[in-house]
Amino acid sequence: MGLDMEKNKKWIRLFFIFLAVMWLLTIISKSIYVSGLTRVKTDVLSRKYIEHIVEADGIVLAGGEVAVNVLAGLRVERIAVKQGDAVKQGDALFTVDLRDLEELIADKEAQIERLELQLGTAQFNEVLDAQKREVSRLWAKEDYDNADKETQLAVDRAQSALLDAENDLRKHMDTSAPHTSGSSRKKAWEKYNDWKKRRYALEDRIAELEKEIQRLKDEIADASGEDAQAANEENAGASGEDVQTQEDLEHAKTEETGMEGADTGDTQEKGNADKNREKTGEDAADKKALLAEKESELEACRAELTELERNPVSQPDYSAEESEYDAWQQTKSNLEDAVQAAKHALEDAKLARESTLREKRRALASAEVTASADATIGIYNMDIAALQGEIADLNDVKSSQGCVTAKADGYVLEILVATGQRTTDTAAMLLADTTSEYMFRFGITKEQSKYVQLGDSVELSLNSADHKKVTVTADYIEENTAGGYDVTCRLGDAKAPIGSYGVAKRTVQGEMYPSAVPIDAILEENKVYYLFTVNEKTGILGKEYYVERLKVNVVDQNDRYAAIEGAAIGADTQIVIFSSKELKQGESVRLEE
């Protein structure tokens, strides 16, 4: 019994040892797993004002600059100051080489001598040119007068030739040529044509009547012959019928009844023949009467034709008259052409006179024009005066032993000359004007320019002896070459060494946003903003944490916080604000306190 108890205790101890080992292995495995996870820190959404602070370094500038100017071309022998030095009125700034200065004076005096010689030559040439212009004017006036006389003579001659031509034409027009008018010629031709037409008509009528008379005579003669023959035939027929009647009387009686119709026909035929003979006789009488009438008309026509030929009308002939008239017209045309040619010659003479005189007037006007402005003499005088002034200035520098001094108190802002080099026509040095108000200038980016506008207050921390802080306003804002802006502020009564540095600070209180997160929580990829939230899940080793990526819109931000919208994030949602390495969607993480 005791042995079994011991054995059971041993197995129980082994079991607990096994459980302890398993627990220890689990702890070790979990520790190894957890140590390999990405470590993250989290925070939750909060309500915050997004405050914007613009802070930039700047420099104290003089409110004005005073240029130190000297004659150009002076060789600098020694510079007595350096940039940033304070100088008093009369302090030496730099000196020039006196030997070189004397050479410059001698060279300018030589230039004056050359200019004076050139001036004398220019004055002599001016007088000579004036004399030449006067001679040219006189010649041009003489040419104009001669051209006026010559062209007027040509016009007078052309006028006289025109008058002669017009007189010749007038005389010719006074001696007109014989000429039958068109109406008279028409009447003469109508009279001649009427006479000729009447003659032709009578001749045609006579020939027609002669033919008709001959035809009537022939018809009458033919009718007379036919009547005689008919009479002879009728007499012979009557004798034959009597003999036949006697011989056949008996036979006729026998056939009397059957022959009645035939006898009636013979009797009718005989009657018709008698009627034809009577009509033929009447026609012959009518034709004879018509023949007599036509013969009478023929005699009248012949008598009228004889009378017409005794009083003939001559055919009109105007050829001689027309030849004489054509010659008169040709002479008239020639004279008119001569008048027209004389007119053209007169016009040409007038035009030639006008053109010639215009040309001569222009030549005279050109000769009388005042000489073009020539500033040579004036320029020589000005150059001489300028050189004389430069020599006086050089002598002033020489009298001061070549020392250039400050005209007023100030600071040396910039030295624009170098030892051994010559001065230019620009400033040799720039001094700060201590009598004007000092300025402070600092630069901002384009993003910061939204929070610094003209007239905004700016807090300055100046690098002065008392490190005093002053509040000023943004008085000037201008774009700089770096793509940002330079802001300049007047310092007013505040004093600091020119060229000393300071810090400008501008704080802008933003809006209150209900959803703000630390700026480290916001990540950006291709201009898209997102963040990670931490969620719980159950894994093989128990409760685990993983991250989820959410897209958000950043509506405002500063260097500490960002206001977001566009994502469903609860007030208790843990938002990653730090990770030991880059996170991925759904990745398991380890929270850090």
C-alpha cells in the first residue's frame, strides 16, 4: 500500500514537471514570436486646434544706403576699411595712387589741347560751308529767272501759233462750198424715178395692149371662118335629106310609129346648132367692140409716151459737187487738226514751263534751306568743359593726397573696389544710412506664405546685447529667386547692429477640429494620405494585434498634429503613431506602452 502511494506521488510529480516544462516552452515560444513582431505605439483621436507657427532666421538691414562715388579710372592704392566697420564723417575709406593721378591729369590736359584744335577746324569749316551755300543759292536764283523767261517765251510762241491756226480755220469756214441738201437730192431722185417708172409702165402697157389686140384680131378671124364653114355644111345637109326622104317615103311611113323618138332627137340637135350659131355671132360682135376699145387705149398710151419722151427728166449727178465739197471738208479737217495740234503744243509748253519752274523752285528752296544742325562745335565745347571739370575734380583728389573719406557716419555695407584696380563709374562703396529706420528681413516658403500676409504681426528675437524681443509688422513681401518670399519689417525704435541675425516667429491660431492625430501617424503614398489602426484577433498563442490600413483626407496640419476626415475611426480606436519598421496591411504587431 505504501509502495503504491509512493509510486503515485512519483507520477504526479512527473506530471507537474511535464506541465511546467510545457508552460515554460510555451512562454519561450511566445516570447520568441512576439520579439519578431513589429513594435508599434498608438494614440487615439482627439479634439485640437491646429496651430501654425512660422519661424525663420533673418538679418538686420539698414533702412537706406549711401553710395560713395569717385571719379572713374582712379587706381586704388589702399583700402582703409572692411565690410561691417562703423565709420565717422571724415574717416578715410581708401586712397588712390598719386603718381597715376598726375598721369591722368596730364592725359586729360592733352585731350583738351586736341579738342581745341578740332574746335578751330570745325569753326573754319562752318564759315566755309556758309559761303558755299550762299553761292549755291545765287546760282539757283539765276537758273530760276532764266528758266522763267525761256519757258514763258515758249508759251507765247505756242499761243501765237494757236491764234494763226484758228484764224485760218475761221477764213475757210467763211467760204463755204456749193452743196445740195439731202432733201433736195431726195426730191430730184424721186422726180427722176417717177418719170422713169412712168415710162417703163407705159412701155409695158403698150406691149401688153399690142399683144391683146393681136389676140382679139386672131380670135375674130377664126370665128368668121368657122361661121362660113358651118353655113356651107348646113346647106349641103338639107339637099341630101330631101332626096333621102323621097326615096324612103314609103318605108318611112311603114315605120312611122317606131321612128317618132328618133325624129324628135334630130329636131332638138338642129335647134342647139342654131343657138350656137347665134351665140358665136354675139361673141364676135363683143370682141370687135373690145378690139376697138383696146386700139383706142393703145393710141392714147402711145401719145402719152411720146409726150413723156419729149419732156425727159435727167438722172441727178452730184459727183462734181461732191468732189468739190470733199476737198473743202479735207481742208477744213486739216485746219482743225492744225488748231488741235497748236492747242496741244500750248498745253505742252505750259506743262513744261510748270515742271521746269517747279524743279528750279525746288533747287532754289534747297539752296535756301538752312544748313542741317551740326552739334560738333557744341560737343567740342562740352567735351572741353567736361575735361576741365574732371581735371578740377582730380586736382581736388590730389590736394587731399588721394584720400577718399566718408561724408557721414555709417556702416560699411559693401566694398565694390579692390586694391590695384581702377574705379568705375558706379559706386566704390556702400555705407549704411544710420539716420533712417532699420529693417529686418527673413525668408519664408510658399507654403508658409499662407500664414504671413502684409500687415501681420511678427515677433522678432534680435541678437542684440539685451536679446530683446520686439513685435513688428510685415511691411513688404516680395518673391525671391529661391521660389519663396522675402518678408521685410521696420524695426522702429528697436536697435541692433546692422548685419546681425535674429529669429522671426509668427503664430496663427487655427480652427478646432474633432478628429486630430499626431502628425507621425499620417503616411503618404503618391499624394494619397493614409494611417494604420490596431485591432485584436485570436491566434495560436492567444490574443494578438494586427494593423489595418485606412485612407484619410488631411484637411489641416502643422508640425505636430493633422486634422483628418473621410475614415470611420472610433474615439477608442488605437492609431499607430510609431512603428519599428514599415507596416503592411493585416500585419501582426506588438504594442508598446
